[in-house]
Amino acid sequence: MAYQKVTFAELKLLGMNRLGNVAFYTEDEVGIYLNEALRVWNLITWQWHGSVFIPTVASQTFYDVSASVLKTMRVEYNNVPLDLTSLQSLDLGQPGWQGTAAGTPKRWFPVALTQIGIYPTDAIGGNSLRVEGVLTTPVLVNESDYLDLGQWQVQALLDYVHHLATFKQGGEEFKASLQTLKSFMTAAGVQNRKFAETALYKRYMGMDLDELLRPMYRGGPQSDNRSAASE
Amino acid sequence: MTTDQQLLNELQFSVIEEPNQGQSFSTEIWDVDEVISYLNDRIKRFVSETRITLVHETLPSMVDQKLYDLNTLDDDLIDLHRVAWLDSVGVSYELQRRDKMSFDLLTQNWADTSGIPKGYSIVTEPQMTIQIVPAAADAGTLDFLYTAVTTLASNTGVTIPLPADFCPYIKWGVLADMLKKDGPAHDMPRSAYCEMRFGEGVELAKILLRGF
């Protein structure tokens, strides 16, 4: 799919046009809505990826990852990839692991969204941890700030902006705009097929209601009993 | 990073108040303190439901001491995520969260025994206290990972203690509370919608933590 450079000024203009250029909305307001649209888009699609470097500290297990990484997916120690483990695996599988002598880190584990741990700890410190993952959404501030986006992504963002803008109107306008929120979610589901499998997505699409009203038949113990009785 | 002022500004746009970074609400439907209180409640609720950020801290453990005051931890604790006891050479023992009945069943005379701690329970009197069982026979360290809100929001430019990408969902939570209020702003359909969006943020945070 083709991508293009779109500036903040262009996006705001498109947003204002979409809202009919009425005096009810200001450009600043549309800018805020655009940044929210980008954040929600990134949370769903994990669009922006990258890495940051953090220096190791001798004998330190837990590290706060830079605020620019939203989710850590891979860690390298001096360019050597570390194996992924979990805090629970270490606690259960290697009792006393925090007391293991410091050396060269071999594994990493997620602690929270912006925290990771390494095992064993670095003996010397001052080495480099390359933390790779989903980055926080770029925030558009200046008119010339730009993003590489496909035309369909721009349309999805404008759908979300439209929906957000009608919130303050309330009533029928807002109710009608729920369809544009659904369009935004559909586009996000196309970009990230895994999101389309989630309960959240199905709720937006009304698919959970469909399942509730027309439950799938699954052969259970009762049907087995019936077939056994008929034999 | 998103500041409380930016978030309050966005809120004011949504409810047709003059956007002034939460310095005042000219319609007088809400007052500033009330909205800031909604904001802090929602931040705490988001952190509590998602465990999106954890704080790591240690406390020294004394020989034969069973009770430890959690108020001595630096940040306002919401819940304990992991507790471990480290002996004097740093060997760690994860403590299982249990209740007194399970201690009765598993460890004879646990109340009078000391050794390597194996579990802990939350004590209700005195409040904000944990009891480790058995009490440590040697001096060591209690190692905590816990959920906490590290800074309280206001309208003075404080950074919201969450990844910035989740701040729109805090806004939806605050709007849900604002629109629930009796009076001219009472709007339950929109409040329910805002509550749904806040829940969406919680779900997305959980997806991000565990992966798709």
C-alpha cells in the first residue's frame, strides 16, 4: 500500500474540511483530536516500532525503559540478543535467582509495560542494552511535523476525528457518528488482523451480540447422552 | 508525556467549557477540585486494573520481625505484585501470598517459628501492614514490586504518571464521571459511552502487556 508524507497542517485542514469548516471547532481542537486518533491507532495496530539504548548498571536487575518505548519486544546486550523469560519462571524454576553472581546477562523478562529485568545482572555496568519494541505515538505539534501514512489510514484517522468532534454536540449527531468510529476500528482491524480476533473488536462490530442471539451449536454431554441412549 | 493541564484542556473542549488548562470551569457545573479528584481517581483505577506500571523498592528485614509497615514505602501503594525475601548474600526467595488459615494448615507453630520466609499475608490491623511467615531468622531485605500512583495530578503541569498513549482513556473516564453528575450536565447515554471507552483503554493495556 502506498504511503505519503502528510504534514500536521495538511491533516488539520483535512479534518476541518471533514467537519464542514464550521466555527464550532477550532484548528487547535482538531489538532488535539488528530493526536488522540494517532494514539488510539498505535495502541491497536502497534504501528510505530523502534529501539532505544539504555546503559547497564552493575548488579542491577530491574530497569526502567525509556518513556519512548510502549512495549518491549526484544532486548540485546552489547548486540547479542537475550532470551525471553518471565519473572514467574525465574521464581519457580530457579529459586534464589536474584542472588546469582553477576556476569553476562543471558535473559530478559518483562516486569511492566515500561520496565524490564535482566538475568543474571551485569557484573561491570556501563554496557549497552538495546530495547526494541512498540514506540509511543509521535505527537504532532508544529505545522510542518509530518508522518508517513497511507491514504486509507488518513481516512481512518479523519473518521475518528469526526467522531470525537461530534461528542460535544451530543444527541443524534453523536449517535450517528458511532458509525465513523466503527469505520476507524474496521480499518485498524485490517492493519492488524490479530486485533480483529479480539473480543474488543467483535464488540465494536456487533459480532458478540450476533453470537449471543444465535449461539453456535456445540455437542455437549447432553447430546452425547442422547446419542448413547438411542444406540 | 502528557501533563494534567493538557488533559484538562482536552476535557474542557469536550464539554464546551472555555479551554484554560483546567484553571476554572466557567459554566460552574463542575468545580476545579471536583474534576481533579475525578482525574486522580481514574488514574488510580487504571493503574490498579492494568498493573501497567510497577514500582520496585526494598525494605530491610530484621531478625524475628514479623510485621512490616507498608506506609514506609515511598509511593502510595495500591497493591502488591511480588514480594521476595533476599538473605544477607542476596539469594532471593519469592514469598507466596497466603492467608492465616493456610499457614495453620501448612506450617506447624508458624507464629513462633523463624527461618527462611515462605509467604506473606496482608494484615488488616494495623492497616497497610504485611506479615511474613515464618519471621526471618537472619537479617535480609524485603524486595517489593507493587502498583502505585507515583504522582498526583493537579492543574499545575504535572506529568500524568502513565504512558502518554493511554491518557485519552483517562480523559474518557473523567468525562464518564462528569456526565454522571446530577444537574444540567447529567447525560447517562454519553456517560455510559465514556465508561465503555475507559474500559477499552484497560483492555488495550492488558493486550499490550500480554500480547495479542
